[in-house]
Amino acid sequence: MNTKKNKEIVVIGGGLGGLAASIRMQAAGHSVTLLEKRHQLGGRAGVFERKGYVFDTGPTILTPPMVVDDLFQTAGKETSEYVQLEKVSPKYRLYFSDGSKMDYSGEEENISQIEKMSPKDVEGYKKFLKRVKPIYELGFEKFGSMPFESIFQMAKMGPAGLKHKAYRSVYGFVSSYVKDPRLRIAMSFNPLFIGGNPFTTTAIYTLITYIEEKHGVWWVKGGTHKLVEAMGQLINDLGGQYHLNSEVSQIHVTDKKRVKSVETIDGSVYDADIVISNADTAHTYMSLIDSKYRKKNKDKRYRKAKYSMSLFMTYFGVKKKYEDMVQHSIVFGPRYKDLIEDIFKKHIVPDDFSTYLHIPTRNDQSLAPPGCEAMYACTPVTNLEGEVNWEEKKDEFRDHILGTLDKSVLPGLLDNLEVAEVFTPADYEREFHSFRGSGFQLQPILLQSGSFRPHNRSKDVKGLYLVGAGTHPGAGVPSVIMSADITSQCIFEDIEKEKI
């Protein structure tokens, strides 16, 4: 056993979680080698360019920014030395199927709009914000930043969970405060940003609403890929290294169930005292570790788990300006609950859809040619539990999305379309080894949260740790970056106690 304080660490996967873990470990004096399967860092937060249009491939919202500031400060740096963060207002523009719309922003602005939309719900909205504040303080500030490795830790949350009605769904919780169907949608859709069904996700996740209320909605100037580039640069500045096009095929384990090394598909082997996996959690356990080193029923557990929906991403460039649009919009279809049930339970692709529309050129024209807009439509769809042939379906569904947007909020889109590319659930499975093509790994339901979620410190193999959406605290940019902090706490503790 290697008992020296400075460890050889291999990080599998260069998503935001893997990058954050690499920075924390290298800043602490360890030797880090990050191995990334794809041709670029970022994982889902990738980037590509077509005909002068630049597209972030995944997350576009960063809130709260303090999680990034804390990461850079850990390395003795300031975020502003590497990248610029900007607050976005309004947070979202919500387009409802009845033709009405709402600029969802801060409390005062929202109250002003609710007074016009549904005056009887103003007091309910105010009460809702008061109720979600302690949920935020409990779930995010207290428990969101600590490891959850014991059922007893969950038990300690029991009284608080009952007090805050964690047994209710996000939609059910919201509905107890406001009655207008549009407001119920506006205040409950956020779990979809982390792969959750608003009708089954525990009400604890209403904390997302309060995070945005307290800290605002931010984005990275130039796109999220600029943050990825900054994190990669910081790793190099700290003396770490990363290798692209280096897909890991196996984590080698000793007979004493301790990590030994990591092997890539080209046969390269990297010795490791510690392995941190930012790969899909199910893939890590079921494909990278020999079954004899895994606990019994581990595969069964992952196969029976409930996975998030997937996403159908449509990236498009338009030779036209849309000055009346904002950066972040949600375009809701005619159905809400039934559509979500089609996605999460029936696993079908219905004719209607709702989509998140991102137009970064509203705030940064450099991402498209002059007079043009770069956009993407992020549409929740069933994961691969549905029997959908996406190779056959993708062109039809892309055209349906673009045609609907042309008729609703982007007139002239089809006549001015210059670039249109897609990324399907099948691509999530192929590119990211995402189990069942899920967009966010495990759903954030109560029995897949906290200590019920795969732990940051592996119980199967010593020296193996997890970061990213599949472990605690869950999916979403802040949670993924925070997972690296939690995992680092576990590693530092184990090194100090000479457990690794």
C-alpha cells in the first residue's frame, strides 16, 4: 500500500465534475492525469462550430456563480482571471400554449406580472418563496455540500423533511400555493433541468427556484465551453495533465479490492493510487470494473433504477435577427402533465412537445455571423427505454420542432435557416456511455437522493471515487461542480487516515 501523502490520481472523464475534481486534487499537491474519451473536454458541455455559428452542446445556465468562484479560489486563482460570468435578465421568458407569456425574473417583477395574470395568486406566490427559503438552506447550504454515505444521515433529515413536505412532489407543493395552471407550470418545471419529473421529484428540489431567486441566473460570456477551456487551462497551470481521445476500457483492481491502474482502449496503462470517475455511474460499475470486484446485485440495482429522460438537441443558425427574443425561453406545448407522463412513463414520442430555447447571440454576437442568430432547442424526450429508432426519427422530429418554432415564436425561421444539426438519445448512449441514453443519469426522486444515490466514495473498491451527475448531490452544473468538492473531502479524509 502506498502511504505517501502525495498520490497519483487518474480522473476518468473531462466533464465539469472531472475537471473540478482534477483542479482540487492538483491544487492539493497530488499528481493528476485526466483521461477524456472524446476529442474535447467538457463532456455534455462541449462545443462545435458550423459556418461561423458557435454552439454550446449542453448546459447554458450557471447558478449560483459562487460554486465556480470557490473552485478557482481553491487553486489560488480568481474566476475573472480566466473567464467572465454575466447575470441574465429576465431569467426565462415563458411562452404558454394559450398565447400568453411571462418574463420569469426576480420577486418584484414576478409579482407585478402575477397581479395581471392571476391576482388571487399573488399572496400564494409570496408564501411559496417564504416556504422554499428554509428548504434551500437545508438542502443546498447544509446537506448539499457534505457526503451522504449512511442511511442514518438521511434519518436525521426525516423531521425536517416532514416539516417541509418532502414527501410531496414539486408540482404538488407548488399547487398548494398557486392555482393558475400557467403559474403552476412556471414554478414547477425546474426539475427538468436536472432530469426530474416535476410530478414525482421530491419537493426538496423546489430549492432550485430559491437558488435562482437568491443568486440570479448567470451564464458564461461566450458560452459554457469558455468555462471548460478555463478549467482545462487551470489544470495545466497547476501542473496537471489531460489526454483527449483516451477512452478508458478498464479500471484494474488488486485482489484486495484496491484500485491499481486504468487502461485505455489503445492499451495504455496509467498507474493510480486513486481513481476518480466522472463517467456515467452505471457504466463505471458495470463496464469498467470486473464483476468479481463488485458487490452482488450491483448490476441489478442499476438496471432497476429509474433514469432521467433524455434530450433531443436541435442546433440551428438563422440568417435573421430576433431582437424581441431573450436569451433563455421555454416554449410550452398544449399539454404539461400528460406530456411528461408520455416521456417518463409511457416512453413514447408524442406529436406535441415543450422545449427550452437558448439564443446566446442575444448577449454575445460573436457566436454567429453579423446579422445572424445561433440557437438551440433542448427538447425533453423519452430515454432509450422507449422503442424509438432515432436514426429514422431524427430528421422528422427536427423538422417538426423547427416548423413549430417558426409558427410560434420565431417567424421566418425556416426561410432563413442556414445550419441545423441534432443530437439524439442514441447519441447520448454512444458518445457518453450514458445508460439508456439518459440526459442526467438517475432521476432525483427521494429514494435516489442523498444516501440512496451512488456514493462519492465507492463501497466496492478502495481508492475509487465518483463525481458528476450520477452521485451526490446530483445533476445540474452547480451540483456536478459541488460533487467534486464532496469527493475531495472524502479523499483527503482517507489520505489522512492512511486508508489509501
